[in-house]
Amino acid sequence: MKTSDSEASNTFQLDGEDIPFTPGQTIIQAAKAHGTYIPHLCWHPDFRAHGSCKLCTVKVNGRFGSSCTMEAKPGLEVENRTTELDDKRRTLLQMLFVEGNHFCPSCEKSGNCTLQATAYELKMVSPHFDMFYPDRAVDASHPDILLDFNRCIMCSLCVTASSEVDGKNVFYMGGRGLLGRRVHVSSESGKLADTDFALSDRAASICPVGVILKKRRGFAVPIGERTYDLAPISEQPAEQTP
Amino acid sequence: MTFELETAISPEKLRRVAIDPVSRVEGHGKVTILLDDDNKVHQVRLHIVEFRGFEKFIQGRPYWEVPVMVQRLCGICPVSHHLAASKALDMMMGVKQLTPTAEKIRRLMHAGQILQSHALHFFHLSSPDLLFGFGSDVAARNIVGVIAAHPEIAKKGVLLRKYGQEVIRMTAGKRVHGTGSVPGGVNKSLSAEERAELLKDAYQMVAWSRDAVGLIRQLFEQNLTEYNRFGRFRSAGMCLVAADGSMDLYHGGLRARDADGNTMFDHFDYSRYWDVIGEDVKPWSYMKFPFFKSLGPEDGSYRVGPLTRVTHCDSIPTPLADKEREAFVAFDGGSSAGATLGYHWARMIEMLHAAECIKDLLHDDDIIGHDLMATGQRQERGVGVIEAPRGTLIHHYRVDENDQVIRANLIVSTTHNNQAMNTAVREVAKQYLDGVEITEGLLNHIEIAIRAFDPCLSCATHALGQMPLEVAIVGADGNVIDEATRDHRGLTRLVS
């Protein structure tokens, strides 16, 4: 078998472009470092990969794989923004939208929401599937933080951040089935007020959607100045987005 | 108690004509008319059949979300709900005085709203009736017909509305359903560039608004008897006025006068509106019937909106509009100031006032200031009242210690005018439909009375003439005797 240039060096091909990597990096880590966007939701550069949302699925040498968990290797040929993959990603997004209650018009996270921005990026124009309209509560018991579970996409980032950075284990993934599974609060009452959660916790600012919200600050940033008003998610500066 | 023509004595013997829907926009309205064999009118009812539901589904939501969420009540005047909710939540937050920049940006936003909504209401929705005649050819009786026959009038209407929308976009972030007003203030002021951009056309808007007042005056002069008589009825009225009694569409105290013009209450603190206003229910309508408590549900109905505001205020604090107010109330011995179609004249005077306010505010340096938010001592509830384009708008919320809304009550302009609109359509039915064969043109007279009050019940008809409409005349035995349809292209077909 012929040895290509990328096999001889620490690079792989992503949609025909040479992407350098350092040994141990995953495909998505190398792509992000290079400034190339691979759609994703549950992956965050500060945390270990979770591999659950499957939005970062790419084709590696013709086979599907999660770019957040697959190590970059010399000579890999990776497909990313193909019509086939973006179609599948759009379907995953549509399923996430109908599983929860995502009402962007009145959501304070609108314009700063990774889910919404990714939907725009992937040209999702309708939910396609029937809405589930799950009955989910709002936990407003904490003096500084409001939890609106209607918008949970089960990325687990808050669970990881609270556990691994804050050392508090405030959140856990629980419940069964499509309607039951979501993030929960690990206090005996199930209320956030009965935990030691604080506004300064890393978990308080990790939510990619509108579940964990700082109280009394909604809509403080005007339309036109929000993160994704300025540029689509695929064109954001690397340090601005997860 | 029922009003004349509200309930027929023996409805089972009568045939029913229904205008359904009167509109497709948020006020899914319907008019039913009961006639006997001689086409004598026995009952006329305007039904607003929508279930609004906002009071219920904002329960449990965080209060800061409310001004953005409740404005979805309306696509024509969302700014009114956005601001009324913000004012209510200012009170809940204990904010007694906004920063000068915040108050002026909100006033600018509101003036933009009045300008665009009044332009839409008059030019796009109502002017076809007035320019072509109440029973004129339905194929041309729409804004496209106005563009063809009166291109200069149509152009001014379209550009006035566009300018108002631009004012809203620059103050709220979007032309429709923005986020600019937040409890305690605003999230943006104008940049110097935005101010300069709006100033370019501000004087043109004032001039065109003056022309619009001249146009409605001219139409009254040409059709004085019919315009003054059309759907006319005596009514009490209510609106906000400033401390000096002048017109203030953003803030003030409540002023009410009975049908004889006697003051019932004045400068009333709206935070206790329930002391003077009650809400009655009727078995045939989903919409409540507000009334002055001192007069009771039988005699206490009233009307709100431009006609009431222009005739109840002592003055208008912008010179050109005030001059037009004086001319209006003096015209023909004051006869048109009590006419249902006088709403349109008053509406154009208010549009001129809004254009003058925009021009003045754009010259005020506070609108480019950066002090946007105020704070105060938290309260359990808040009431916000504003004069929306169609009339007085009341928002009332209670918020718990966790920042969640636990109760809400909204009394919107259309609801205040419920009895007034019913009375107007009954008067029109008596004047035009009684004892004659019903035609599309005659049914349009009913809709013209509604349009005088409320664009949300007429926009589907007159935006592009595309309101599908079915009218069925059903005999006492339940069989359809005659029917007429208007399809999605606006074409009317009589079946028989």
C-alpha cells in the first residue's frame, strides 16, 4: 500500500484538507485547534468526551464514528460536512427538539444557544416529527439560579462540570425512557435550593441550552449583539464557543 | 340584562347569517345575524371566539421572560404588550422612576408602534372602504386597489408604516417581537448612527401624517351625513391622561367620562384598576365585558381608543396634532367627534402626534445615553397600563418569592371595546340590513364598523382581499336557503 504524505506526518484529511494533530488528540480536538467546525453538542473542549449526542459523527475511511472519541491518526480520510452527514445530524437535532419543550421565541438563551445555533447551521427549518410536549417542571427554588428542565438535551455537561471541576455532584442523569430521562438534582428534596450549588460554580455556566439560567438577567443583551447574531456557529472564533 | 338586538325573543323562528371568520389574526371573530322572513333584524352579535390562554400558561414562568412572551399575543401591536408587561414588572421590582434614557427609548419605541399600527389600520385595512365606497366592487376594495387608483396615498401609507417599524427595530432589536424593554429599563439605547438614520426621514413622516389627517377630513366633508350617522351610538369612554390632562399614550392616570361627558373619575391610579372596572361574562362569548363598577354591568360599558383619547384629553402636547384635535372636536359643531367613523379621524391625529414625538425624541440626547437600568424594593405584584393603538391595555401580575409568575390578568383594548363594537354592528345592522336582501356589500358595512375599532379583526379582509368567508342563510327548519362564499382570492360567489 502506498504511503501518503499525511501518513508520513501527523496529519489527517478532513473534507480534503490536511489537519495537523498531536498524538492523543481526538479528531474533533484536532479540528477545533485547526479552526475547522465539526457540529457537536455534548462535547466540550474542557471536559472528557461523553459521546452521547452523536452529532459529531463523521465518516472515517468510509465508516461512521464519533469524532469526539476517535483518536486522530496519520492518513485518516475523514468526511465531515457532507450532505449525507448533515442530513443525519439534522434528523438528530429534530429528535432533540421534539423530545423537549424548546420555545425559542420567548427563551432568554435565544441567540446564545448552541442547540439553536446548530439548528441554524444545519438548516433545520421544522421539527419534522410530532412534538412530545413532556411535562417538565421548573425549579426556581435557588436564590440565584433557575433550572428549566424543559430544554434539557441530556448532554451531561453540568453533571461532569459539577463533579469534576466543582467537586459537588449537584447533578446526575436519571429517569427512564424518552419522556423520563433528563438531568436531575441530587439533593434529597430534588430541589436546587437544598444543594450547595453556587453562581460561581463551573456548572452554572456550562449549559449549552437554556436549562441552567442566572436569575433576573434574561434578555440583558440586545438582539444584534448576542453570540450567534454576530456570526454563525461554524464561523465563531475558536475561543468563543465550545 | 341584555342590550337591544343582543338576544332575540324567539330565535328558533329566525334564520341565521354568519360572517365567520371576520378575521384570521388572533381575534378569530364571527358575526351572527338573526333575521325573520321579512329580513327584519332581531339579533346581532360579534363573537370573539379565540381562547387566549396566556394568563394560564405564563404561570410558573420567570417574570423577566414575561415581556418577551406575552407580546406574542399580537403581531400588529406587540410593542404595546411588551411595554405594558415591562411597566407592570417595573412596579413589581419597585422601580418608581426609570432612567431618562430608558423612559425615552421606551417612549420612542411606543411612538414607532403607534405610527406603524395606525398607518396599517387606516391605509392598508380601512382606506379601501372609505376611498371606494362601503359597498363598492369587492375585487378592488383592498390595498392593491388603492395602489392602482391612488398610488400617492398608498405609497405614503406603506412608507409611514415602514418608518414606524424601523423605529421599533432600532429600539427593540426587531421589527416584530423584539426584546428591548426589560423589567427595570431597556437593554439598549440608540447609537449615533441609528439616530442619524431615523432623523433623515422624521420630518417627512410628520408631513405625510398631516396629509393623512387632511385626507380623512376631506372624506368626512364629502360624506358628512353618512359618516356621522354610520354605526353611531352614545358611549362612556376611558383613557390615560398626563398629570396636566394632556394626551399621554405611555403613562398617566385613568380618566373616564360618561356618555353625557361628565367626569366619572380622573387621574385615577391604575395600580388599583379593579376598584373602578369590573369584568362581566355572557354565555355566548368567550370575551369578557368590562364595565365601570359605579354604573354596573348593565349601564357601565365604555369604549377606548383613539376617539376617546382625542376627545377626552385637554390637549395634545405636540403642536400640529393639537391644532388638528381642536379642528376635529369643533368640526360641524362637534358632530364627528361622536361618530364611529370618527375613530379614523382621531387615529390620524394620533399618528401625527406619534410622528411629532419621534421627531422630538430623536433630538433629545438622552436617547443615546448609557444609563439603562433602575432598581427598587421588590413588591409582590405589579400593574402596567399603556395606551395601545386600539386603546387602554392593562397587564397585572403577581410574582412569588422564587421569581415565578403565579397570577396574571390582562384586559386588552379589544376587550374594553367588546360592548362598544357589538353596539356599533347592531346600529349598522339596523341602519343598513333591516328589511332588505343581504348582499356582500351590505355585509361589508358590518365589517367597516368593526374595522373602525380594531385592525386585528379586519386585516385578513383588507390586507390583500384574501379573507375566505362563508355566509349561510339557514331556515327555521335547519335547511340552507341561500349562501355566499368568498374564496382565498377574494372572489365572491352567490350560490342562488
